[in-house]
Amino acid sequence: MDGTREIVFDTETTGFDAKGADRITEIGCIEIVDLLPTGQQFHCYLDPQREVPEKVVEITGLTTEFLRGKPLFKDKADEFLEFVGDATLIAHNAQFDMGFINAELVRSGREPLPAKRFKDTLAMANAKFPGSPASLDALCKRFDISLSARDKHGAIIDSELLAAVYLELSGGRAMSLGLDAKPIAAEGQNGFPAARPRPAPLNLLPSEAETEMHRAFIASLKSEKIVWDKVWAKRRRGNP
């Protein structure tokens, strides 16, 4: 692992027209390093300065009343840019989220982020499982990632789920355990590390007293009902 920093993120919006009347209502970002979440997050609700359609409210739970008075994107833009830094941005159907982020950046007088900085998990899933459902929900079910914490689409919870999906698409849990790492240079022969001696050698054989105690215990169990006694007797007589 080389300490690669990436940002898994998601946006909620009022609709699909990034360059038109629709706006971002929520941004959720999860920092991952070497494919593992660090616990660092960026999350904010934004006032879209317009009505949120009822169909969108049903999906996200974010109402016009709840969002009214929240910060505008331009007020959170610098904080967002500082958090993401120069990291690669991971999103599901990245064209959608990139379109809205860049449209809001341009409206606030800032430069858009280049397309090469975005990585699309939808494209990764379609390449890995051609012809199979590739929605975030479908991928969570495929990888046995619990959806119990999610009753509505939300940017921060979807980012957390996507981080787990991205780990699986990138090689799975084995990678997080370092099982793909290069072996440590050997100290001994044949490529294996040299064995270290024990501080005190193991006692491999029982003492005479322990042997006598064992014989006495076995003798106390002698009975015609013991199956193994019958087996041993047959073997002593040369029968299988």
C-alpha cells in the first residue's frame, strides 16, 4: 500500500439539469486511503434557492422547508475544494455528479474540476459484470453490504456504501488485509524468514509420573462396553 488518497462522494439534487434550473441540495464526501475509510468526512446541506419537486422529496427526504436557510454552494465551495484537495474523486455515475459540481463551481466564479480527476464506479461495475444490474443497491446486494441504515437516498450514507462497493470492485476485502502485498525479504534459506528459537524449549514427552497416571486412568475405564477395547483386542489377535 502506498498511501493513495481518494474521495468517495455523492450529491443529491433537485433534478437532472445541471446547467439549467436544478441545483445541489446535499454533498457527502468520504476520505479513503489505500481503499480504507479514514473517518474524515465532508458533509453539508445546501439551499437550492428553489422549490424541491415532490418526487425528489420522496427519494431524498429533503424538503424545501428543511433546506431553506442552509448555506449556498458558493459559501461552502472553498471548504469542499480544500477537503478534496488533489485526490481522485470516486462517484457512481460520475458524469452526473461531476456535471453538478462543476456547474456550481462555475456559477460561484471558480474553475471546474477536470474530468480526468473523476473515477466512475458504474463504469467499473459494467466492465466487471457485463449485463448485470449495476445500481448502487444492486452492487450492495451482490457484495453482501448491508442497506439497513438507508431508508432514503442521502449523500453521506450513499458515499459510505459506495466506499464499501469501491473496495470490492477494486479487489475485495483481501486487498484491505494486505494479502496482495509483496512478501518481506527473507532472512533465512529458501526464501523463508529465519525461525526464531523459543525462550524455553517445549516439553514434548510426558514425564514418568504423568505416564503412570495415564495408565491408571485407562485401567479404571476398562469395560467390555468400551468400543475401542474391542478394536484393540482384535488387532492384538491379528484380526482387522
